[in-house]
Amino acid sequence: MSKFLGVPLKKPSEVDVIKPLNNLIQSTYNGASEEEKSKYAEAVNEFSKQRNTAIWKFFEKYEASLEIVYAYYDQICALETKISVSELQIPFKWKDAFDKGSIFGGKISLTHTSLLYEKVCVLFNIAALQSNIAANQPLDSDDGLKLTIKLLQQSAGIFQYLKGATPAAVPSEPTPDLSQDTLTVLQALMVAQAQEVFILKSIKDNMKDQIIAKLCCQAEESYADVLRAMQKESVRSLWEKEWIPTIAGKQAGFHALTQLYQSLVCRAAKKIGEEIARLRNAIDLFKAAQTRGGNETYLDEYFSRAKRNLAESTKDNEFIYNEIIPELSTLTSPGKAQLAKPLPIPVPMAANFKDIFSSLVPVELHRALTASDMRRNEIVNVEIMKLREATQTLNAVLASLNLPAAVETADGNSGLPPSLKEKANEVRQKGGIENVQTMLKDLPELLNRNREILDETERLLDEERDSDNQLRAQFKERWTRISSEKLTEMFRTNAKKYREVITNAIEADKVVRQKFEANQKGIQLLSLPPDQIQQSLPSASGSVDPNCSSVQRLKKLMDDVETIKAEREAIESELKGATFNMKDEFLIALQKDGAIDEPALSLARIGQVLNPLQQQVRESVERQQSLVTEIQSAHGAFVSETGSCGSSRDTLYQELATAFDSYIELSGNLQEGTKFYNDLTQLLVVFQNKISDFVFARKTEKEELLKDLTTESSRQACPATPALPSHYASTSGSGSDIPPGSAPSVPPAASTANMPYPAQVQGMPIPYGAQPGVPYPAYVPAPMPQSFNPYATLPYPGNYQYQGFPQGPPPGHYGTYPGSYANQQGGYPNQKPPGW
């Protein structure tokens, strides 16, 4: 029998996967330890080496190459479950497998920034490699036959899978090898060739003639289907010049074999007339098969056997049987037996696959764990805010009443009250007024750093848009890619959000600065040594009996105040430490249901852990209400009994108490402000990196499109496909539309002048989760890092208030400032590229 056809391979291009993949993993798993980050970086480097090895192993058409390319495909499948593939901006470029030069029109290559596109192209090449290895197998042994059958059926299964997977992976117009019509032909071709090998094995195993006839009948129908599909206008120009003649020869050849083996069934049943009719037809078909395929020795052994049998049966019929030879049209089909079928893609494909990203959890599990932590932190923050606000209210009431300083002076101490000494010591330990002034001085610099990064990011977007608009005006309707305004709509929205956040932060800076200026005098006094504070006090006016009932009552209430504050510190510590691991529960849900109902699972566990602490918070706040009422009542009695209220020293004590509370609040505000700006820097760097990846991918796609447009004028009309030899008939209904003795109609090839330009962008890097019907960015940024905000009442935007922003890199790693990204990343322009 004739040779098998092997599918040509797509030609890959090397690309840097290390930087974009490292950036994405670091931003997704930003809470990882340094050791884990090192492992991730090693895995990324190994993945890059694996790709570089695999894409060139495709061209080594040996069975040993299969395991290497299988392992790379398995690694892609494993990786896509652990990262957000829609955010991975790597411009993968693959050439069309059937590319014969631009004279045939169409896309000869395509670039997409999608791991799904890479997966589809790798799968195509795996199927093509399987077909080529199958075509080179020796068919004179059982092992060779079995391996050929396995590879061809697996190849058919991959082409069948690609028919559904390609539209989702390539939302723009694909290269011709990935079109639906091409994949349909290749799938059918692999099945037909596998059926042919089953026939070879059945003949080798001396199976019954009736079974072989049915297998041949099915093969003839399969090749007839392939032949019709190959001659569709959309794909007819793709095939090598010998493909259509070869398939036409095989279709006629298996029609001939069907008649030959069915004639043997007739001979065994003494149906000499039918045997002769089938043998005559078989001889005609063998001749047609050799003529169509251009191979004069094709099926020569079976052809000779048919001629011998016809001579013998004709002689016997003339001298013995004298049966009437029936008309060919009256003969019934022997039936069909389909053994070849597409096989599903095994998971994993490689026999000894090892996931190099095994340390990464599935991305759905990671998202669920992140969301669960955010949910817990939000509830914890709310409860701690309740405690902090209540304590601030209590401190304000005490400061307004000059407590506990008023009762401390009643002990006969003419110096600084002990409570104010403690507050002054704490202020000095925290750095005094100099610490606050230093942080205030640093805020403008932090603000400008973030503003410059955002300005640079918007500049990149503006330059890419201006370049696109310029080329669109130059090429008009021929500039077919999606406009920058549509693709960057989400980027622009996020940039606007960041700009609003910076504006709000500027207002917060003003509030903090005004608070400092209002309390600067008192904070400065508390920052002095105790003896200097003592010298600044006005002289005391009169004395108070420390044993009077009102003083004793107030002292007891001050003890109650210290108790409730200590209790709140304990509750706050317990709230911060109330952690739980949802990983096991989420994994069980993922394995059982294929999805994780994070809100339901998290809230149930959060309720178990936090409900008792929430009850303690409520009781503490309620107890404070009655305590404040008692303090106000006792202070009124104290003033009535001692007349101690309103002196200049008491007024200063109140100012110092208020200044202390303001200092603690300012210190917290400024620390959170500094942290806020540093966190925002990380988020903006991630945002800028994504924009730079997008701009680089758009530049790559622009160059591809410009290349196509400049070569378009040199395209020539496609030559017409030669008409097939005239004999084409089918024993099955599949070929009834092609009458015996006539060639299948071959419509003339369309000229390039009548070919429309691509209706969609070809090679466009659709970023961040775009779908075929929705080519706009669907990028959903990760939330800001969730952690407890120790001063949640500060005027800066709290972490829990600004969700919906991309996750930043680890603290202390800002990565880039405006204009330095290209120097660090080594491949993305930080200046306006030529031609943009």
C-alpha cells in the first residue's frame, strides 16, 4: 500500500518567558517567603529551558522526541491552573504549518500573548509529530502496526480537540492551519489512515474476507470524505501537490479492495456471477487508483490477484455455471466496520511527568485563600476599630476633665503628675516631636514618587495610542487591529482610580499637618526632659484633701479605666492572632465539586473563631458607657467638694493630655501614611509593568501587521488545483454525488484581488482575559494586601477601602521608577521606539 501522509509542523519562535512569568508569579504569590520565591524563580528558569528544548524537538521525528514534547505540554496544563493565564503577557509567535510564501495569501504567522495560544500550537505540533512518526514506522511487524494505529488515532483526537479549543485561544483570525476546515480535514485524514492500518493488520492476521471487505468499505468512505473536505475553497490551496492525488488514489484503491474481498466471499458461496461482476469493477478501480495516485505499482499485488481470479471464474462460468453477470448497480454494499476513531488526550501525556511548579497551589485555591484572609481581616479590622474608637472617646473625656492628673495633684505632689510623667516618657521614647516632623517632611517625597510612576505609566499608554492612531490614519481600513482606545479602556479606568487615590492622600496629608500644627506646642513640651516640663508649669493654686470621698471615688474609677484598657489590649491581641487554615477545606471542596464556595465556607469558620471575641468587644463598649457616666458624676462631686477646676495649671494639664493623645494618633497616622505610599508604589510598579508588557506586545503585533501590509502588494493569484483523474466512485452513500467515470468538480481558485482583508485583528495580543465575543480587556486586578490597620481612623485610604487594585511585589522591592523599567527588564522600551 502507498505511504502515509505526515502533517507539516508549525515553526516556533524563541521568546523570553522568564521575566513576564516571574513578574506574574511574584505579584500573585506576593506573601511567599524568600525561600519559596527562590524556588519559584528556579522553576521559571527550568520552564524556559524546557520550552526551548521542546519546540525544536518537534523537528526530530523520532519516537524518543515524543516524551519531551509531551512533558512540555503537560507542564503548560499544570501551569495554567496555578496562574491567571489571562494576565501573562508573553508574545508567543508561531508560523503557519502549510506556509508556502505570501503568494498564497493569508497569515503566514501569528503572535498572541496567551498561554492558551501556546498550548494550542504545541498540541498541533504534537499531533503533526505523531503523524510523521507513524508514517515512518515499519508495517511488517505487529509492534510497528500497533504503534502506528495508536499514534494516528491519538493525532486524530488532538485535531478533534483543537476544533473546539482554537476559537477560545485565538479570538482573532487564526493562521490557515488552525482554521476549522483545516482541522476537520486533518482529523478525518488521521482516522482514514488509522483505518487503513487496521486493514493491513487484519490481512496480516488472516481474518475473514467478509470482515476485511467491511473494513475496506469503511476506509473507502473515510478517504472519500477526506477528499471532499480537502477541496473546499477555504483550504484547497494549502496541501502539498501530491496530497489530493494520493487521497484520490487511496479512495479508489480501497473501493477496489472492497470489491476484491467481497468477490472472495461470493466465490466461497458459489455466487460466480456476482463474483465476476465485482472482479471486473475491482480491476477498473485498481487501474483508476494507480492513475489517480500517479503510482503504477500501487496495490499491484492485489491488482494481479484480481485479474487471475477473474480469468479463472470467467472460464468456470463459461464451461460449468453459466450464471448471468448482474449489473454493478444491482449489487449491495458489503457493509462497513469502523475500527479507527479519535482517542482522547491522555492526562498527563508524558509517562513520567513531574510538575516543576508543584510548590504553587492551584490559582483557584490561592484566590479562595486570599479572599478568605481578606474577609477575616476586614472583620478583625472592624472589631479593633470599635475598640480603638471607644478608647479614643474615653481618652478625650478624661482629658477634658483633667483626669487622672487632677486626683494625682490631690496627693500633695506639687510636681508633674505621675500620669503626665509617663506620657512624657512615652513621647520621648517614640522620638518626640522630631520623629513626627521627620515623617511629615518625608511625605511629599513619597507622594511625588508615586505621582511620577503614574505619570510615566500614562505616558506609555498615550504614546502607544498615538502610534496606533497615526498608523490607522495612514493605512485606513487596512489597519485592521483593534484600536488602543478599546483595548486600554480598563487600563485607563484603573489609572483614573489611582489618580483619585493620590488626590485623596494629598487631602489626608493636609489633615495630618493641620492636626500637628494645632497640637505642636503641647507635643514640643512633652518632648522635653521632666525638669524642663516642671519649670514650664504655672504655680499651683491651693491644695486638695486627698482623703475626701470624691477624690477616692475618682481614683477607683481611674483604676477601672486602666483595667478596661488592659482588657482591650488583650482582646485586640487575640483578634490579631485569630487565624485558621482553610486550605484543607477548600481542597476538599475543589476535588468534590470542582469549585470553591469561599464565602459560605469562610463565614462559617470565621463565626466559630471570632464570635466569642466579638461578644467581648460589645461588652467592653457597653461597659464604657456606664463608666463614663460615673466618671462625669464623680468629677462633678469632686469640683463641688474641692473647688479645684479651671486653674491655669489644670488647663495646661488638659492641653498636655490632649497633646499626648494627638501625638500617639499622629505617629500612627504618619506611619500608616508612609506605609500607604510605599504600598501604593508597589501597586503602581506592578501596574506600570503590566502596561509595559502590553505596550511591548502591541509593538510586536504592530510590526507583524506592518510586515503583512508591505508584502501584500507582491501576492499573486493562487494556481488552480489540477482536476482529479476521471474515475471516482463509491460503494457507500458517501460518494454518490460523484458518478463513476467522472472527476470531482474543482472550482477555480480565487484570485487575491477578490480576497477580503482579514475581518479581525491577526496576531493581536488580547490582554487580561479577553474573550472571542468580548475583545476588550477583562483584567480583574487583585486586591491590595490585607492586614490589620493599627490606626484605622486615620484619614488615609485604609487597605480594606481600596480593593480592586493589582497586587504589589514584596515590601521593600519597588522594582522601578519612571523611565527605568527597560533598564531593569531588558527588553521593554522606556523611550519612544522608532516608528511609534
